Amino acid sequence: MANPVDFASITRFYANHTQVNVSLFEIRLVASFVVGINPENHHLLAPESLILSMSPELAASAHRLLGKALEAYAREYGELRAAKQAKQPPSVQENYDSRASEILDKT
């Protein structure tokens, strides 16, 4: 029999930025603590990041669980305010839009 999880000993991580990457075999959630943007190259300044790689099946399960948790949060505390989207430099946004279109076209 497996030992119970000791939640007190688990490392905790705060993120204020997320990104998702998709491949045939996995879904990757990149969570970062962003402290700013480099004005020269427009890259995020994130001293800490965490990459969570999951099978598509586990990602779907996590999606359902997060959805239920957000519904419960809204019932208890009220609807979430809309997150502000940071303006991206045109080259970054165009690259993102084209990659997103490629992925959506495959579905």
C-alpha cells in the first residue's frame, strides 16, 4: 500500500503567467513568476518557472477538475474578473497567432 501524501513537505509555487504547449504525446503547462519584460528583446523576465508535462488524458481530467473548482469559487465568492491580456510586440503576437491557427486547423 502506498504512503499517504505529506502535503506539508510539497514545494509550493506561485505563478502569474501560464502558457500551454501541445504535442502528439503530451500537453505542457508552463507556469512562471514573471517580474517584468526585457525592453530590448521583449522576452519575459521570469526567475522561476515550472513545466508540468501531462498525457492528454490527464490534462483533460485536470481541465474538468479546474472547471469544477472555478465554478465552486464563483458560487462562493462571485464571478471572476476578466484577466487583462498583456500587449505583445507585433512579431511575438503574429508568431503566436500563426502557431495557434496551425494547431486549430489540425483539430
